Amino acid sequence: MANEHSPLLVHGVYSMMGDAEDSRGGSAVTGQVSPESNPRKLNTFFGVMVPTILSMFSIVLFLRTGFVVGHAGLLHGLLMLFVAYFIISLTILSICAISTNGAVEGGGAYFMISRSLGPEFGGSIGLMFYLAKVCACGVYVLGLVEAILDVFGRDPGSAGSQGLRVLPQGYWYTVLYSSLVLLLCLVVCLVGAHIYAKASFIILLVVTMSLISIVISPLIVSPQRFNITHTYGNNHTVTVNPSYTGFNGTTLKNNLGPQYSLDYSTNTMMSFATVFAVMFTSCTGIMAGANMSGELKNPSEAIPKGTIIAVSYTFTVYLLLFLLLSSTCDRLLLINDYAVFQRVSVWPPFVTIGVYCASLSAAMCSMIGASRILHALALDQLFGLPLAPAAVTSSSGNPWVSVLYTWGLVQCTLFAGQLNVIAGIVTVFYLLAYAAVDLACLALEWASAPNFRPTFQFFSWHTCLLGIISCVVMMFVINPVYSSASIALLLLLLLFLHYRSPTSSWGYISQALIFHQVRKYLLMLDSRKDHVKFWRPQVLLMVANPRSSCQLICFVNQLKKGGLFVLGHVQIGDLDVLPADPVQPQYNFWLSLVDKLGVKAFVDLTLSPSVRQGTQHLLRITGLGGMKPNTLVLGFYDNCYPEDYFLQDPVFCKGDRGEGDNFGVDLPSLQAHFPPVRHAESPRALQPEEYVSIICDAIKMGKNVCLGRYFFQLPPESKGRGNDNVDTIDVWPTNLLSPGSASYADVSSLFLLQMACVLNMANRWRRARLRIFVCVASGSGDQGWLANEEQFRELLGMLRIRAAIKIVACDNVPCMFRGPNSEGQKVPEDFLCTMNGLLREHSSTAAVRFLYLPHPPSSSELSQQYLTQLDTLTRDLGPTLLIHGVTPVTCTEL
């Protein structure tokens, strides 16, 4: 677990940035952060409760509570309140579970999601959560400017200043005032989060006093009426005369139901969805404490405790204010004046100060939280050079470059000009981030990982799933267009990060989930239910040295037809005399080789005193359940000196030799790991007797056997075979060492036909023509071969194999070896040479040849003779696969 908090491994363009260390590990980009300047100084109250409460109060508490009750009524308003807090409560349970399962570093929600779901999902959601914080900051700044203009702004129809109303109003003036307020937030954030955290307590006291004044005002202020004028368009002015009644049963009754009407600031018709979008912005501050995780002394304890207390407090306040407004204020007053609390307060300046403090505090909190998320993204190097400068910090650990990035983006959102315009975007982004947190917790719970042991126990996968569904549903209820666009943006970011292949040492929840599902389905894959109709090749390819076997590896990858493909390798040795297992460190190199070749294969290595014993081990233990090898593929045993594939394929001999593959294996180390190919002075690690014994062992164990020869002549897949040539696959389904010893429909011949057909179905070989050669003695006077040919054509039709049948006359072959060949009987050299000439004559242009592999001799004394016969038979043929099948693989039934 020590590497769980490390940044992404250096990859691609990141290496250009130098060895920038993660500040979570103790050093910043600009220098070392000494223990004395450790930024972790905040406790639960100052670090979590205060910023969470202020963020959830923000501008909505003072300037939009009346708006919600006026349009939605008390009943719909309470429904919105309960739905909103129900959603965030489910998310809070997930936050508490994740944050109490280990150390939480800087980045808050992004850190939780990325360390749970991996860099792709974490990076995309983290960036969208950052954008949500940016937009939220813009909302709070615009709300503050709106509150300022309510007090100091000139009346729309007035030509000059009247008392305190000295500020001119208009779109560009609003942008100017907002920019000045944002500049003030920038200065505070550049100084540092600690000063804000201490000052926020004073702000909370001011806001609390303002709330107390609002609650006691109905007991002191007498009923009164107001004149409110709004200008719609250029010349249309509307004046209303709402009233404040104090506590009144009739007022409460009139305010129970909804009455959605025009919003005077945007001149658009309100609905449940639009009002809920504005109201939900008050619930977007639940992660304000989590976003300060980098400054908390004990995040795992402070985040759950502080967040739950803060949310409970804000819910109580909102519920009280909903009841207060609906009982004391006329609906016209609630709809036509955002600053209703100031009009009915016992001392309006006190409420005004509270509005300014809450809005300014929420804006600074959002800017600080957003900058911390961006800083965490930059440290993890997910987006490369564009975010690289955001990793820079001051000597005290303040990410001032991230603050500048955030300030610039918030400045762009201020051009919206109205709070209600971007409230929907903020809400949708936050709901998506909350759904991601619930998804992270759900994935951890479903993965059943032993190390997922949160100390917070009040959650389950039901609450996580319900939270996800609630967030997604409310996203589309609020604004289907924004929701669809945000999900599309999320998918694009996921694809971007996936194809950049960032690799981390955080652990991937996807791997845990895949393991969980694979185990479940492997248990369901019952080998007792196997049927020949659904047979597919499951191949164990034994590889001595990949330098000489890469073409064969790629060829077998096309031959597997979606089945199991395992690269096996035996290292000679005895664990009793070794200090450690030499096999385990080799897996990374073999897996990197698999990645380089682009094949879908597993790797299984073993240590054994001999290759034969090691192959027996792999044949028995490779795979699980119903996924075990049924076919063994070996390279051919001859005296040829193989070529080095690494010197032919540009993937291995060109490119940036210093670039790794995300797992610490670069090209030079990969090439150095595998020894040079065998040459004249190299000793043979395998003797003929042992090689033939391996074939015998596999057949005894019920495995099909394939021997591949001359596959080094196949061009690398990156080069292809040219566009003008149509490949052919030639099949010789008879035992050429004894042409009359077997029929064309025995198990081995049918297996050979099946393997050729499987290859013909692979993408690279789909256009190849399949040719089947039938050896007959046309001049013998025996016309039975005509009937046999017809039967063979009928068999191919039943097997649905499309192939051209070629009749080959064997009249020139010595007659004495047309009959059965008994074991131990030596085949004359002239017979073997004649059959080899026959093969070269008819299959010289074939891309690959499939030949019948005779059963090996049971006596080890005949091993060399057996190999010599095979060597003579297949000499100079080109890529050839000798096949001996022992299991039925074809089916003519439906």
C-alpha cells in the first residue's frame, strides 16, 4: 500500500517535465516542503464544518429562498428540499465510507474517485468536478454583485443617483463589478487557504447573527406593503404592490401550492425543474470540506464527522426559513424580490452584511477547492503539458498557478451576466460528480476486496445504487440538454485518457471487478457440459526464445478463434538450490512482449529440472476450470539456425529506445532480457528423445499436438503480404508417411480440416483460398478412389467447409509404402524425397500448409528416426503446421 498515493508513472510527454514529485509525498515542484511548513493545519471545525456550512448557505440562503417558496409553494419547496438532501445524504454516506478506508490526500473528491475507479474515470470526473466548482464560483460572484446592486444600484428608470444608489446598472457593468469581486477573491486565495479558513469562522458568526435577526424579525416587524418596479425589455415597466403580513394562516394557505411564473431577472417562465436547479445549488457545497483534504490534520476522521454535522445544520436552517417565509410573506413579494429578507428584517443592514459575507466566502471556498482539484490533477500528470504548470506551488505549499488557472476560467463564466443562467449547468455537473462518488463506493463494495474496510459502516450497495439513480434522474429532470452534453463530455474525456494509456500504482477497481466476475463465470463454465458443437482451440504454445518464435506466436494468435491462448516457457533449474524464484521477475518482460506483438495471450512460466517435466506441469495446471489448453503447439526440432525476429520488425528495432511501456520495461531492457538466438556453438537445451517424449506425453494426456516449421518466413504482421497476392491455405489430410493407412474421416484428419477452417475465418486469412489435396493412385486400375472422392466432397458439404479439392496422383511414389506403416519400420529416403517433391510441386505458392502428423513412436530409440522422417518430408516447404488430433471437433448436427 505504500505506493497507493504515488503519481502516475512517467509516460510519454511527461518525461519532458523532469522528475516533478508529488507534493503528497513531501516535495513540491518548486522546492522541498519541510516538516515545519507542513500545510496540514486544519481541524474538523475549521477545515470541514465551517467551509461546508458557508458553501451550502452561500447566495441561495439569502437571495433565492424566497424565490423557491414563491414559485414552488411550500409543499413543492419542501419536496425539493427533501429530494435534494436525500440525494446528497446518499452521496455523503459514500464519501464517509471512502474517506474512512484509508488516508485521503489533496484533491478531495477527485482523489477519492481516481484512487477508487482508476485514472481514466477519476481524471474525467475530476476535471468535470473542477469545472463545476468553477461555475459555482461564478454563480456566487454574480449573486454577490446582484446583492450589491440591490442596495447600491441605480433604479432602472432613474437618470441620476439617489442616496446610496450610485452604481450604474447594465450587462457590462455587472461583468465589471463581478470581475472586481473575483479579483478580491484571487488575492485572498493567493495568500493561502489557511488565512481564509481562520477568517471564515468570523464570516460564519456574521452569517449566524444575520440568520438570528431574520428569525426574530416576524416577532418585531409589523405588516407592511411595498412598491416594486421591474423593467422588461427597453420600455416595458411593471409595478407590483406585495405585502408582508407577519405570521398569518391565510398567507400560509395561499403559499402552499405552486404558482410558477416569469422570473423577472431572466424573463423566462419558471418550472419545477428550473426552480429545483437554482435551489440545488445550495446543496453543492457538501464536498467543500473534502476538497480541503490536503490541509486537514486527519482527513479520514474530519471529513465524515464535519460533513454530516454541517449538512444536518443547514437542512434545519433551510426548513425553518421555508416555513417562516411561507407564513409571513405574500407570494407577490417572494416572486418579485430576491432580497426579501432585507425588506422584512428588523435591521436590514445586518442581513445585507450577511449576504455579502456568505457570498464572498462561498466564492472563495469554491475557488480554493477548484484550485486544489486542479493541482491534484496536475500532480497526477493525467493531461500532460496543458496542466503541468498547475503543479507548481509556493514555499508554503499553496498552488498559486492552479489558483490563476481557476481565476481565468471563472472570469469566463462571469460573462453569463445572470446567476439563474448558469445555475442549471452547475447543478448538472455537481450531480454527475456525486453520481461518480456513489459509483466509486458501489464498485468498491461490489468488488468485495478484503482491504475495503471503512470504519464508517452506515452504508450499503443499496444506498450507493440509489444515489446513482437519483442523481442521474434529477440531472435529466433539471435539463436534458445539459445532462446529455455533460455525459458526452465525460465519455470523450474517458476515451482521451484511455487511449493515452496512463498507468498508475493506485490500483484499479476495474481489475477487482473483472476478477470478481471472471471467478463467478469460471465457476459456471462446467467442463462436464462441453459439447463438440461449441469446441474451440485452446492453445498452449511452448516458447524457448521469443526472438525466433514471434511469427509463430502471431500465427497461433489468429488460430485460436476466441479461445484460450497461453505462452508457456520452461526455465531449467531447481528451486532447492536457488535463493529465490527466478521466474516471477520475468513475467513483466513476457507481458511486455505480448503487448508489443499485439496478441491476446496469457503467459505461464515454470521452473523445472527438464523441459519435458515443465511442459507436463504446464499442460496440467495452466488454465482454470473449463478454460484449459486442449492443444499443444511446439516449434519444429531441426538443425536450422533461427533468425532473430527482433532485428526484422520495426516495433523492436526502431523508435524511442528510452521510452518504457508504463510498467518499467523499455525496449533495451526487453531486448537484453531474452538471449540471442541459437548459433553453431550454442548447446542444445533439448534432445530429440525428450522432444518426441513431450509429443507422446501430450497425446497421452488427451491433448492435440501441432508442430510449426518455417514460420520465420512469414512476414511481420505490420508489413503484410502485399495487396496483389491472394493467399492459399493448403491442407493434406492424409498420413503422407503411409498414404493408405488411414481414411480421410478419422479424428486426426477431421481435426486438421477444422484447424484450417478456423484459420480461414481469421481476419487476416479471410480472403485466403482453402485447398484440400487428396492423394490417389489413378493408374492402379482401382477406381475406388472416385467413390472416395465423392464421399469426401459430401463430407465437406456436411461440415460446411468451403474448399477446392485437388486430386494428386501418387503413381510415381514407390508402391511398397502405399500401405500401412508399422511402428519402427524405416521409411526409405527415396519415398520421403518423392513425397517432399510432391508437396513442393503442388503447394509451393501456399502461404501456409497443414499436414498430417503421424503418431510418434512409443520407443525413445526411434525418436531420431521419427524426427528425420518429418524433417525430410517438410524440407524447404515454407510455413508448415504438422497436426495430430486426438479429440473430435467437428459436428454435422444443428
